[in-house]
Amino acid sequence: MELYQIKNNDIRYKRDGIYTLYDLVYHDKVKARFFLLDVRTFKSNLDILGKSQWEWLENNIKNSPAEINILISGTCFINDNSKNESWTKHGWSMKKLEELLENYHLKNVLLLSGDIHQGKVTVKNHLIEVTSSPLTSKVSNWDNHPLVGKPVKQNNFGFIDIDLARNNYHTGLVDLKQGKFHNIINFKLK
């Protein structure tokens, strides 16, 4: 992990899984908490995170002081396409995540994901998911159904613009070919 400048005393050297979190602090307040989830190490047909990562996530959701909470997964959270992998296809994983967020009243949640080889923005059950991919590889023509705009079927990347002074954000996708913005959501933090 030296390549990524992760210090030798980082807990990821001592346990299985590379999940972690980072806080964006502004004027002594945690404005954003980024949960980087490991969806490969513990994955099974019934569960995408594994027991120890679920416990870690629950503890950090329960105690999150952040104004916006951003959960990041290499695999789509919400996806209705049978050809793509997603949290909804790993047993009870998506339902469990939704229950955790609801039980601890986690506010201002944004889901970021990838791995479907096209971009989309989905809004479902008060959750916003921005799925971005690929930057350089072949784009998929599969039919994914976003609820905001149309799928971006060209190389793309996602973005989040957090306005710390006004407590709002803009999120969506940018296609690499023309640099156009797609599927933009503007959201005022609660």
C-alpha cells in the first residue's frame, strides 16, 4: 500500500478488507464523511460486505457527525438489469443497508458506484445513487433504467460539488467526449 501512501500503522494492514472512511472537516465541523466499502473481500451470494465490515459500517453510521454521508462501492447499489452485479442481487445486502440508514436516521446520504460500463443516476427510496463508468474501456449498450435522465452510454465520470458555505451539493455525470453534464441533481443539505 506504499504506492497509495498509506501509513504502516493503518488498520488495513492488520485486518482483512480494505474498507475505511475519511472525513472532510471545515471550520471544525465534519461536512462530509466518505465510506469506502470493500465489496470483494467478503462477498458471497447472500452478503456483499461480511460480518466484520457490517459491524464497522453500522458503528460509523450510528456515530456519523457528518452533514453529508457518501457511501462508495465498486458495485452498483441499485440496479434492475439482470446482466449487472449489484447490492440488490446479493441476498439481503441492499435491504440491510436501507434498514441501517433508516434506523440511525442518517441524513443526506449519497451513493457512488461503478462497474456497469455506462453512467446513470438513480433515485429510489430517498436514496440517490450516481453510477459512473468507464473512463477508458468499452461502454455497455445494456438497458439500465435510471430514474433521472437517460443512461450515459459513452465514457464518463461522476462528480460531486459540495458548497460548504451554502450547505448544498450538485452531483451527476460528465461525458468525456464532449464534456457535457448529464443527470444533474441539486440538493440542499437538511
